[in-house]
Amino acid sequence: MRQINLLPWREAKRKQRQREFGILALTSLVAAAIIVGGVHLFFDNRIEYQTARNDFLKDEIEKQKLVEKEIKAMENTKTRILGRMEVIQNLQTSRPEMVHVFDEMVRVLPEEVYLTRVQRSGEALALVGVARSNNLVSDFMRNLRDSGWFGEPSLQIINNKEVLGIRASFFELKVAKKRLTAKAEDQAS
């Protein structure tokens, strides 16, 4: 014989399905909350890490800017010192040069030619003097040109006047002083 179940089995089945659905929904909700919380914590951690790196980089950039300012100040100081050293070195090298220039000036100066003024302007010399004749001024200029210490002279002014019954040529000329190396100085002397 067949047995008939009079219990409301559909109702029990529905309740069981609802309970399983509730458990599954609750489990899914908890899992979703854990995943969302984990993702939130991960990205929050990454943001904090990147913010810390950005702050570190800003600090380093500020330090580098200070270092750069110090380097520029040191370069300016170096440039000034090198300029001073160059001036001192030029003075040191030109000091014996002027002795040689005057020594050579005495050698190339013809008799009866007298210098009244010698003025230096950089590498050029302005020579003012008196000679007995124009030919002696020409000889003086030729001697200067042929010397190893001077460049090509240029006559600026020449005036012929009579002084105490003697004819004299008053002249002014400019000549460039050559810069010689130590070897050339030995050969010129």
C-alpha cells in the first residue's frame, strides 16, 4: 500500500530554501564586505605610500635646490678668484717684460733722439720725444719695427721747430709691445 504524507512538505522545503538562501546571501554579503574592505585598505595603503614618496621627493628637491644655490655661489667665487689669479699672473709675467722693453728701447734709440714721455696703455706704448731730424725719427721707427719686442710703430704727430737756433723734430708715435714666450725672450736678448 502506498503511504500518503500529510505533512506540509512544500512549506518545509520552502523554509529550508529560504534558510539556505539567507545563509548564502549573508555569506556573500560578508565575503563582499571583506573584499571591499581589503581593496579599500590596499588602495589606502598605496595612497599613503605614494604620498610618503611624494613628500620625500619634495624634501629631496628642496635639498637639491639648496645644493644648487651653494654650487652657483661657489662657481661665482671660483670665477672671481680665477679672474684675480689671472690678473696677478699677468702682472707677474709683465713685470720682467717691462724691464726687457726698456732695455730694448735703449738699444733701438738712435743718438740725438730723446724721449720725453713713455706711456703704456695695455699692450701699446705711446712715445713722445725730440729728435735732431726727421731721418732720426724714421731710423728710430725702423729700429723699433726690426726689434723682437715691438710691433709696427705708427707716427701720430711730427712737428719741426727751431729751438735755440737748432732745428728739432718733436714727434709722437705709438707702438705695440709684443708678448714673447720664454724661448722667444732668450732669442730676442
